[in-house]
Amino acid sequence: MARGRSAGGGGRPVTLAMVAQRAGVSAQTVSNALNSPELLAGETLERVRRAIADLDYRPHQAARSLRTRSSRLIGYGVAPTPPSISTSVLDRFLHALSDSADLAGYRVLLFAAPVGADDEQERYDQLLRDHSVDAFVLSNTHRGDRRPGWLAKREIPFVAFGRSWAARDIGDWVDVDGAQGTADAVDHLVAAGHRKIGLLGWPRGSGVGDDRARGWREAMERHGLPVRGLRQAAEDDAKAAQLAVAPLLDGPGGVTAVVAVSDTLALGVYRALRERGRTPGADVAVVGFDDSPAAALLSPSLSSLHQPLEEVGRACTRLLVARLKDPRAAPQRLLLAPELVVRESSAPHPGSLADPPRDEPPHSRRDPHTPPPPDPPAVPDAHPPTANRTASE
């Protein structure tokens, strides 16, 4: 029988049976709470966990691992990333992943993922040889990413935050629909009277970046708007973005709006506009992607695509637990829609006198702290009312 610490710090050790008695359930139910919590109703699971906490019960993890060959640990490799205002967005995903894994009876083990495919795979292999983890969660998937195929070939359970971007989809994944997000941004800007809408993206070849660029292009074509010469690219760095966006702002009849594929790139657009004595939002509308904490703090506040990262984290855990239970099940893929948060930076086109459509894209909401845009100037009535004609006629 599993034993934990002594009750009250002394005396005989707390046993699984004592927890069961305290919670008013069977010993098997306590075992399920520890090993397969998804089998229990929420109220029952909470009652058992409360009893475990009250008695300070600590099952012997090494003994459990020997019995089940399970560490109850999920590996997540943390790769070095350049500093940017969007970096903190990943914290939301990791918190949701860790919290949902904890509820499912697992812990997330963070490990440094070296740069370079061979070194990175060696780190994964080492964790598997040491029986340190039961499965992996991948992120930052990209074209040419060897991890999904390497893990699938070895029949190692994993789920990816991000598509594999390969000709043949591999494994379970959860992703955010970047193309839908940039398409919603274009729809929003067109509704605000903009017609010349540029894209500031990442260099071609990035799966995520190309997907977001595709959404912009397809939405522009759907509205019958030109795209030629309206796409520029930069690495995810504000200074690089400030330089890269210049052709969109300085060309003949420059753009009236820019969709950036990250908030970091959007910040570069802000800098470029101010460098030219122009105001973001008032002179050129700007929409970012990530809805980083800085978006609401910029002046003017930045309209941005909010990624449902909490939902992504919970879904990754759900798919991974299902994969651990049934390794032969068909792969599951889940594509989640981002939400456009409308703020001050995507104001209506100042040159548009016609009242633009007020319908927003379906995946959008206005930031409650951002006032609605003013109505466009009224167009004088070509036939003003006369003494013989009322305004209601």
C-alpha cells in the first residue's frame, strides 16, 4: 500500500486507505485520482484532492514509476528566442499547459532545447533513455522541422502547438488559424474605408508567417483589391521592421493601413510613422498579431489579433492524455480562430466620406477601454428640405 508522510508530522505514515476514509470514497477512487484523474467526476476528484491536502499525503513517486513505468512527466523544450514584446505571450500558453496537465495528474518538465536539429534530438533522446518523461509537447514548429517525424517513427507520444508544415501531416496538433486572423484584419480595415492595405510579414519560408500572409492576400483578392508591391518582410525585430516598412509608406500614394504579422513588427511600423511625422491610427491604420500586453499600453493603443493560448494549452493536454491512453487512435488536429481586438490604431480612413460598413468580422471585439471611432463627416444633402417638402418625405 502506498504510504506518504506521517499525519501531523509524527506517528504512523499516512496511507492511501486513510485518504479514502477521509474523502468518503474507495481506495480505488483515490488511486484513480492519482493515476487517472480524468476518470472521476469533478466533485469527487476535488473531494479526494482536498483529503490529500488535509492529510499531506505524498505517494512514493519512485514506487509508482516502477509499477507503471510512467514518470507522469511531459517534456517541453524551451528554445532561445530573441527579445521582443511578443515573447511574454508564450507565458499564457505555458501556464495553461501546466495547469491543465496538473489537473490530469501530470507535470510539465521544461528543458533547454539546443539550437540545431541533431543536438535538439539528442536532448529528446536522452530524456527518453532516462525514462524522464512519458511524452512531449512541441512548439515553434517550422518547415523542415524533424521532431514530429523523429518522434512518430519511434512511436513516442507527442502533441504539437503548431502544424508540421510538411507535405504529409504528422501526429496530433493544435494550432491558431493565422490566415483567418489576417483575413479578419483586412475585412475590418476594408469596413473602415481602407483600400490600400499593406502587409509587413516575416521572410518567406516560415510556415506560420506564410500562413498569415496567405490570409491577407486572399482577403485582399476577395475584396477586389491589389496586392502587387504591397508586401514587405522583416525578421521579428522592431528596428528591422522600421526599415522594412519604408517602401509601403513612402511609395507613390502610400498605403493607408498596414497589417503586421506580430506586435513586434507593428511597433516598428509605429516608429517608422513617427519618424516621418505621421501618427499611427490617424494617418495610417495599423493592426498587429499576438495581442501582447504592450498592445493596450501603446499610444495609440494597438488593434491586434488575440490568440486563444489558454485554450491551446488545455487542448494540447487533452489530446496528449488521449494519445497516451490509446497510442493507435487516429491523429487529432484542432485549428482555433484568433479574435481581433479593435483599439485606436485601426481608425477609419480619414479620406473616406462615404459611411463605411459597420459590420465587423465575426471573430472580433472592441476593447472596452477604447472609444468607438467618430462617425464620418456628413455628406451635404443635394436636395435640402424646402417649405413645400418635409425632411421625412
